[in-house]
Amino acid sequence: MGDPWLVKGLKYALQTAVEAMIDLAYHIAAKKFKYAPADARDAIRVLMEGGLIAPQNWPVYSAVIGFRNRVVHGYQEVSSERVYEMARNELGDFERFIAEIEPVLRE
């Protein structure tokens, strides 16, 4: 955490991962559910209502999107500790998301 370049690299990697998740959600909402989401959380909601995402995971994915928004738009500073915590403990959220949408990806 003492290396600012490492923290910046982790932030960018996490931001990119969240943006890939958002892109997939938008694409699935449009292609499978014929719906143009208003924003990233709306796209996740569509997937949840369509039965792809478990309702208990919606708050998790919403928080991940919030993290990305704070990083990109600078709504508030994201601490090095938070970046490290997410990289260390929350990468499973991305794996869970992929597992949930995998049936659609295979179509």
C-alpha cells in the first residue's frame, strides 16, 4: 500500500473489471431482454429481474459499480486501504457475476 504506482495500477485494474461487468450487463439487457438500461445499476436490475442474477447479489454489484464511479468521477477519494481490500477480498464478486451470466454467454 505504500507504493502509489501499485495502488494506481490496482485501481485501474479494478475499474476495468467493473467496466467489463457493466458492458456485459448492458449487452445482455439489450440483447436478451430487449431493454436499454438507463445506467449501470439499471442494467444489473434487468438481469436480476430476468432471473440471471440472484437478488442477494444485486447490492454487491451495486456497490462495485459505486466503487468504479468514485474512482472514475472522483466523487470522493478512494483510499489505498479500500483498493487493497477490494483486490484482496472481493475479486470473487466478479467470478460470481460471470458464473451467474454464463448461461447467456453460452447461447
